[in-house]
Amino acid sequence: MPTQEETFVVLAGELSIYLDEPPERVDVPTGGVVNVPAGTPLQSANHGDVDLVVYAYGYPPEDTTAELLDPAV
């Protein structure tokens, strides 16, 4: 589970982000922003026909832990 707050800004395409457990899908269009509180399980996917470009920012920095989840899709 992430120990940092994460913010995603969609620069191109549409981001499908799956939040919580069980995963709930949230679609974020180009220009959209989603903020994910620390401790929220998340997965992301590109279900569209165009390349997805996302700016992701996390705080505080996390460099030693990561948990791989079973795919939401």
C-alpha cells in the first residue's frame, strides 16, 4: 500500500485508475487531475486507442517500498 499521497495529471489520453480494495474504476480525461490519499491501493491502465501521458507526483518521496497487486483488469 502506498505510504505517500500521489497526484496524477493527464496530459494526453484518458487514464483509468482503480482505487481502493476492491478496486473502483475512475476515468480521468486529458486535462484532468486525480489525487490519491496515502494508504490507498491503486492501479492504472490505458484502455484507449491513443498513447497515455501522465505527470505523477508523490509526497513524501518513496524509494524503498513497493507492493505489487493482482491486476484489476
